[in-house]
Amino acid sequence: MPHAIKGSAAGKICVSIARPDITSAIQAAQKAQPNADVIEIRLDSLTEPAIEPFMLAIDTPLLFTNRPLWEGGLCREPEEKRLDLLMQAVQGGASYVDIELNSDESAVRRLCEAASKKGGPEIIISWHNFTETPGTAELNDIFSRQHNSGAHIGKIVTMAHDFNDVLRVLQLQELAHRQGFPLIAFCMGGAGMISRLATLELGGFMTYAAPNAGDATAPGQLAAADLINCLKNFAHAD
């Protein structure tokens, strides 16, 4: 597995696939498998999203995300239809399913309950800010809401404008460790690029990468091969 090269770090590398059609998405996912612990399928990028074709074609653990417009995604469907696809992923054997913290609380609860009954997958409760990084008090409140949501893993990603933004987000890993709640936490943008690597060394559950340069699904996202090379250099420096 790719994370074996990281020395003491146990975090995972998730390669995010955003394609307009299922065939090209499957091809990209299959090609990305050697560099991925997890592959994220961005359902909101697909013109005709579905779950089963990916489950049949991909061996690597799959994460399904259906990001709405109001959280920086591309899904324009009504919430009921958007969330139904996530429920299909839970029932279809996905390893991970992402639902936004600002989704309807009852929808989050239903997804978590369904995942529990199935004996898998793990639910990631996510929160993104594509313009800035809030202050410490607000970040801590977001973390607390995620911790109390019933989900298995939190995800907090913000836009960084300087190193202070990066430090505030990375410090959430200390809080997550104390609470025993797995957390994905890093920053977008050029200033936040280092956090995509550092979060793993600080105990973060997972970081995200693009399949190739130019295929990023978020600002500052590194290609998976480049991310792994950086992590190899960190390991050799130890």
C-alpha cells in the first residue's frame, strides 16, 4: 500500500477522481490505484452518476462524494436526490461515504444509522471554506459538531492565506487525538500546500491528491506521485 513508505505516519492517501462520464472515471481510477490507499469518486462531476459500476471495476477502497453547489461542488440536484446517491453508496458496499456537516441533521443521522446496520462503510462528515480560514474558536466549534454528529471521521478543509491559517487548522489534530476522533484537516491554496503533507505526520487520518498534475479537484492539490515523492523524502530525512 502507498502509505507503507511514510515511516511512522499511518495516514492514508486518497486520490480524487472527477470526470464527466463513468467510463473515463473508471479508467482514471484504475490507473490511480498504485498510488492510492483510497479512491474518491466525485459523483457530482458525473453527468449520470452511479455506484455499482465503480464497485465492480475498482479493487481499492472507494469513497463516494456528491458535493453540492453550496459546498463548492457541482451537484445541482435537489437534496433528496443528492442524498439518495450517498445512501446507495452505503448500501452498495462503499468503504467511505462523505456527507457535509451543513446537510440536514436528519439526513446525516439516517446515513450513519444505515452504515452502522451494514457493518461498514465509515461516514466522513465534512466542512469546507473556499475563501478563508476561521479563527480557533469557530474551528473548534466545527470540530465539536462533527464529533457529536455520529459520523466516524471528521474533515475540515479551509483556504489558507498565510502560515497562521495553516497552523490553526493543523492544531486541530491535537484536539482530535485527545478526543479519539479521526480527523482529516488541511488547507487549500498555495500557502496551504505544505499542510497536505504535514497533516499525515501529525496523525491526520487522510490527505487528498490528484491523479495527475492538472487534474486537481481543489486549489493546491498535489498529484499523487508528487505527494508520495515528498513523503519518501520526509521518511529518508528521519
